[in-house]
Amino acid sequence: MKPKSLLAVVNLLAFVIVASSTPALAWRKPSASFEIVGAVFNTSPAASMQYGYLTFVDGLDNVFGGSVQNETTALLTFFSDTHTERVINNGPLRIVNRSGTFTVYLADTPGGDFANPDSFRAGTPVMVGSLRHQVLLNTVTSTFTTTFVISVISADPFRLNGQRAWLGQPGQNFTLRVSGQTSTSGPGQFVIAGFATGENFTRGD
């Protein structure tokens, strides 16, 4: 092969390699975080559900499907099923350890309703994780904090308001910390809000 022909083939191969790898560059990994609003319903002393919606995801411009930003327009919802492993009383504190699963759903049709916990798992699962959490309940004030440690089992790419995204990769971990208190008129037995961090979210434009 002539030198000029060989050079042309090398240049063509280099172009193909760069061009084929360019789409992957659109996916990038920001500092991971998300925020939630939700509720807790203890179905028995041995079982508890936590459910609600994501109000913010680092790297995504908007996680709502309307101008009103609440459960009825939330495009990403969550639901966790947990069972109680241990309860320890320490003065006014009650420490509860639970384990279970944590799932984030992409709402096919937004319409979360706190009067219907199942409405928060009516969409398409985009991330499933195993969890362990510790509840620190102040029995005097009926307020509590809960720390979730969640390990991603599976995650599927999805589109949200024109952006491509996926929430984590199998084996990655993140921590969700929530605060809550007894609900006298709102959803569930308790209302919660919190913030999650962990270098485990990847998204692209």
C-alpha cells in the first residue's frame, strides 16, 4: 500500500474511533444529590412503608410535570418496604433498625396521592436498591431523624423533560437523611423530608 493511501486509512480509522466515542462524552457524573418529601406508614410493629417524591435531582433541570410543584406533578417518586429488625429504648429515645428495598419510579402519568401510598409506585422503576436505616425517635417531642444507607441493585436509563439520565450503577451506595414528626392531619402516620448524597448518579443532556 502506498504511503499516502496508508495515511488516509489511518486518518479514517481515527475519525471513526473518535466519532463512535463522542456520544459517551455527553454522559457526565456530577456531584450526586437529591431531595425528597414524603410520608411514613407503619403497617404493623414489624413493617413500615416510606413513600413520596423527589423534589430535586442534581444535574436535572426540572423533576416536575407542571407549574405546581407537589406530589400531583412529581415525575420521580419513591417507595420503600421495610421490616423491623430491632428496637432499643434509651431514655426518651427509641432507636429502630429496619432493612428492605428502596425504589425510584418514573411516573408515566404524574398523580401522586398521599391518601393512596400505592400511587407512588405506579410508574416505571428506574432504580432499585437495598436499604438499611436507623430511626432516632424522640418520644417526648414525637420528632425523629432517619438515616438510610442504600445500595443500588439495578438502574435503567430514562428521559425526563428532554434530558437523558440514570440514577446510579449497581454496587454504588448513597446516604439519605430525613427529618420527620407525627402527622395529625397530613399523610400517613408521619411526615418526612430529607436530602441524599453519594457519588453515584450519572446523567447526560
